[in-house]
Amino acid sequence: EVQDVVSGERKVNSSSSLPPLDLKPEHVALITKAMHGVTQEGTSTRVFMGAPYATGGKTGTAQAVGVRQNEKYEAAKVEEHKRDHSLYIAFAPLDSPQIALAVVVENAGFGAAAAAPIARRVFDYALLGQYPSEEDIALTQQGQSAAPVGKPRAASSVPTPGTPEAVAAASAPSVPVPVAPKKAPVSTVARKKIPSAPSPSKKVPQAAPQHQGKRAATAVPASQGVKR
């Protein structure tokens, strides 16, 4: 049974269109164990850290353009549409799988960088009923997330994109965020500058010494003459 997440329509597929594969149980067990190891000690370990369910997966990278034999690929030096694609296939829960998915993120690089984090959030939504936090969504969109961060929301509290509820929520006026009032500037008292003591390296002029026994000469106007 397949459900359209937008319209809610359910469609039952005939099991005759998907005949069971004639696989040996020991081969299935080997592959299952190996894919589970990818999430425990492999390339998607950081992405599924702390998950309360067991899952199996495999990261992958697909080239968008060819690289010459002696040429080194560096994503930062090529145009975005020429960068590698990020791939991840997974299923969960491990013992009784209910979901199988394949994620392709074009030109996003290594599989664990973009595709695997999206798979983790799909499993959390379907198995745990958790919707990522706004912070986690932003990091995932930028290809910078691993295990979920922030407090997840209940999936039932977030309308499915494309539904009338989601359209109404998007068109609703946003509530302004209150801004804290600015604090008044703190007044300062001007301090009187006190002259500093002279530096020891500078010489302070001293008063000339007075001669003892002699009187200092004083100027006499010329009109008075000089008495002998």
C-alpha cells in the first residue's frame, strides 16, 4: 500500500507485480549485518548516533563528470553542476523492515554529508513521530548536519507541506518578535587631571644661590643722578 503524502490517497499495489527473490537466507543475513555495520562503525555512524532503532544503510558517491587519470578531483574548484552526487540507501527497523528508501542529493558530495542525514530524519519522522527543529533543518539544507540537533517537534503538530493546513499556516501573519528596550547610557563623572610628578630622568631647574655679604645691585633712574 502506497499513500500520497499530499492528497492522502492510498493505493494498493498487487503483490504479483513484485515476486519474491530467490535469495539464500545466509546471504541475506550477511548483507543485513554489513549494512547495519555502516551505521555503527562505518560511514554513517555519526548520522545515526543516538537513534533508538536499528537500521541498515550504505553511502555512495556518483560522479557527475569524468576525471582524467592523472587529474585530482577537488569539489571546491569545479562548478556546482559538475560536483559529485550524494547517495544513500537504507531500511528500518533492522529485524522487521517497514521502510526502505533511496536518497539522491544532486551535486552535494559524499553520501554521508547530505543523503544519509535526510534518511535519518525520514526514519525519525516515520518511526518515532518526530519532526526536526528549525536549527536542524537549516543545517541539513546546508549539508552540515549529522545526528539531529535541537529539540524535535511532534510530527502531528506540523502540517504536511502542500496540504490546506500548511498553506494556511504559511499565509498567516507572523507574530513580531519583541525587542528588548535599549539601556540608558551610563553617565560618567569627569575627573580632574592631577599633574604627575616629574620624571627622575628630567632635570629640575633650581634657583640661583644668593651671595652672602654683598647686596644685590639695583638700577637707579638717570634723572636722580649718582651721589658720591
